[in-house]
Amino acid sequence: MKVFTVVLAMLMYALTAQAGPSINVGVVYDYLDGDKSTYLKRIFNGGTSTAFVRVEILEILYDDHGAAQEVPLKSQAASTARDGLMASPARLIVPANGMQGTRLVYLGERKRERYFRVRYIPVVPEKEDAFAVSEEEREAYQSSLQAGVSVLAGYGTVFFVRPQDTRFDTRIENDGGKYVVRNNGNSVIEVDEFKNCVAGKPNDCHPTTKNHVLPGRAFSFDKEKGREYTFKLVEGETRKNQVVKG
């Protein structure tokens, strides 16, 4: 069994931390429904100076044992169709206390579900970057960061591209001392806000978790006497509250 657990990749770029850009990408997990091909992602900058953000995309591949590997997207010849996820634009200039959006566009076949890591990385613009700023503006920006103490932090999110003919087929096995949520569909489901608590004591719990269950995989837990398990089963736009007694 392999469950796609919560992953939050933070990339720290220590420069010189009281002033500077501070980006926020919102939710860590985004989903592209089977009948859509574009998704608008908003990037917020709550800092005191402009943020120059580079968007990078890797594909997440799983082997037969469920182990994940992040690989660069294959480059395509100009004469062939693109296959994968792209960001437009891939370079963002986000003003202080402002917001900019990038459109994530999927091009390619949709027979199976695919997964991507999308990284939003604040950078100090260099000559080779495509930020369309002059040399004077670039030097002034660098000087403003070096004048104080600043940390540029980037975030990695996970982007799910559902198949065109999305089909949910979740099976529950509740036998003996084990509870299993099995995904027999062709798109990811969520076991969200999973809580393992002492029965009758909703504040006496293990840490709450969010779990992604990929097609063909399962999420399970052992039921213990005197404990209660609650979670939300999420299939696309459908959410069902579940309560399991130990």
C-alpha cells in the first residue's frame, strides 16, 4: 500500500529577515478536472518589496511499488505536440502587497491521471532571466535586498491532472480490526482531516492528517477499542463525512 501523503517542499534561499518579498501560493494541492485544460494559480506577495518568481515544473512518476520519482518534462521537437504541464507565464513580477497569476496549461492525452510538482521560486533577477527589467533596475533591486536582512522562500505544490473520463469507484472494507479505503477508480481520492481520537474525547487525538489515495492503492488503519476515527472521504467535488468506531 502506498498513500500519497502530505508533502510540502520549501526551498530556502538565504540572502541577507526583516524586509523583502514574502510569497504565498495558497493551497499546496491543486486539481485539474477532466473537462478542463487550464487552471489559474494566484501568487501573493505580502512582503515589502517586489518578488521575482520563477515557475518550474517536474513530473512525478511512480513505479510498480509506489515509489515516486520527480523527473524533468521531456523536451519536444517543434514539429511534435506538447505533452505535459506548462506555466504561462513562467516568470512573474509580483508587487509588494500584490498578486499575480500564472495559468497552468495541460497539453497531451488524458487517458490516465498524471502528477506534477510545481515550484514557485523567488529569485534575484539575473541577465539571463526573462523578467524584462533593465540593468539599472536589476542592480537597484539587488542593493535593496543587501541593505537589510532578507530571506527568499519558495514553495513546491502538487498538481493532479485527472483523466478526461474521470471515474470514482471507492470501496470500503470494514472487517474485524482493520478498516480499508480502496481506490478502484481512475483518479485520486482523499482521506482528508483524518483524526484518531479517544472515544468521547474529541480533543484527545493524534495529529490530523491528509492522505491522497492514488488509483489502484488503498489507505488503511487498525481499529483499536476505545478509539474513534473520523475523516472526510473526498471524490472530486463530493465530500462524505465518515465515523468509524474502534
